[in-house]
Amino acid sequence: MPVDPVTVILRPEHFSPARYVLATHGGMTATCFRYDSGVAGLTIANEAGHIDLLPFQGQQIWDAQFFGRRLTMGSMFDEPVATQDYLSNYGAFFIHCGVTAMGNPGPEDRHPLHGELPNATYAEARLIIGEDEAGPFMGLAGTYRHRVAFTHNYVAEPVITLDAKSGRIRASLNVRNLKQAPMELMYLAHINFRPVDNARLLDTVPDDPRHMRVRAALPQGYVASEGHQALLAEMLADPSRHRQIVPGRAIDPELVLSLDCRADDAGWAHSLQLLPDGSADFVSHRPEELGHGVRWMSRGGDQDALGLMLPATADPNGYTAEKAKGHLRILAPQGESRCALEFGALEKPEADALRRKIEKINA
């Protein structure tokens, strides 16, 4: 029977360049350290691998490695940078995005790329240690308070946990509106895998342009090369052609699709990057909580990334565009919004089981 977890309050002064073990539990280890850049890091390791988290900077998962393989996107950043600018710290495995705005700002928008959450400064961070129906777990939780006079007042409380044996990561986010007026909310879970040549992308989205919409426009300031224009034309004609990770196929700066995901009988939608050896990367989410699916790919000289499934409350086209579509969620005064998802790496037996589940939904 699940019991209340033990909580260890984390303070910035606990972190130094010398790594030290803070806690052990059920074969798992939590280790504190500080990157050369000065950013505090927390490694949670289990039997299958480990995740490196940033307790005070966005509560990002900076890196994830399981079953002898690094899952994290390739980037020009070999360690996190102490900044609140999204593109100046671009290489994490998992990032919370939102919540006052999200996506690429349009011409009328003034919000930063993906909002204030990605590199938000957390005043409170906690290591959590416990046991539930899956067995022992360790994780990171925190509290971020966002206040702008006459505009916003909310609390965001993320939780990320890892159990003792698997490559499955569980994440959740609870947002509470503290303002005495309704609050607009946007959120996207930015999970950045490394694409694997000759892998296949499987999910519960029908292969047609109505349910799988390719974004033809590039972010402001980018001009598509002839090669990228040809790629976009190919994908617009047949979006399913993006499902094969083709060696040497450049995607620069990016390919973005909006996806309509179908759920299983338990309310979960599933996505796989099925690797040639039969193992897989995966994302599972609840469309009832996050009703928009986004896929993002970038394979240039500086980035090598697969946003296999970025569950979201809206498409990633910025505040103004999504508000016009009626995609902004409204929280009443003192109202709350919660979402949960799982993602990570699967060995072949688990990958086979999830592939069959996807095939059953699609049948």
C-alpha cells in the first residue's frame, strides 16, 4: 500500500563541485553536485540508468541515460547554463513550458519562447523518497511562485519520479491560480529524445492530413532553404512519411506537426520511437488532460532532436494564435489544473507490449 514519501528539503548550499551521495533507497541513489557553469544538479540513479535534474532551474531533466544508451537530444550545450533565456540553455531532455504563454511567439506576441517555466527559478526544491504499487521510488518536487502585479499570481508544483528498476519516468504538474480573477493557462511538456537512424515512429494518430497537420510556417527570422522547402512539400503531401528516421535526411531548422491522439480504454495515448533492435523510447499521456499532441524534429549540424510526442493544451503557435482558436484553458480563482505523463526507455519485451497496444487502438 502506498505511504506518504519521506521529504528532504534541498538548499542551494547543499550543492558543490564535489559529488556526494545525499540518500539511498531500494537500490537507488540520489547524488548532489554542481556543474562547472554553477548550476546545481541532482542525479537519481537506479538499476537501469539515471536522470540528471536541475532542482532550482526549471526542474528540468537535463540528461537521461538508460540501458547503456543516452536518450537526450544532441545539442551544442554540454552542460546547463544559468540563464532564463530559452535558446541560451537549449539541450535538456525534459522541460516544462508555459504557463502564461507557450510556443513560438507570433508577430503580435510579446511572451518569451515557451513562456516563463523552462528556466524558472525555484525557491523550493525537495527530494522525495517512498514506495508505491510499483515499488521503491525517488524523485524531485518543487514549488515555483509566479507573481506579476495586476496580471498573474499562480503556483506551479512539478513532480518527477523514477522507480528502482525501469527506464520509465513519471512526471506531473499542478498549477493553482491564486489571483482573484480567472487565469488563462497554456502548457506543453517538451520531451527531447535523440533520433535513432532507421527507427520508426508509432502512435495512435491516423495517417491523414486532417489528424496529422504539418506546420508550413517557420519561426520568425528563419528562411527555409530549397532543401527544407522540398521536405515540407513532401510532408504536406503525405505526413506519414515523417515516421521513418531516414539516415542523412536533414531537418533544419525544424519539422513540426500537430497530432490528434486517440486514447486506450484507460484514457492513455501512446507514442514510440521503435529502434532497429526492438527496444524503444516512449511517451504516454492522457488526452483528457493534454488534448493537443505536438511532434518536433530537428536534424541539423547543431541539433539532433526528436520531440516524439509533446503533450500540450494547445498547438505551439504562440498566445495570440491559440487564443483566437479558443485553445486557452481558463482556471477559476483558486482553481487548479493537473496533468500527468510517463516517458523514457523500454527494453524489447515492454516495447513489444506497447506496440501491440498501439496497434489495437489503431485497428
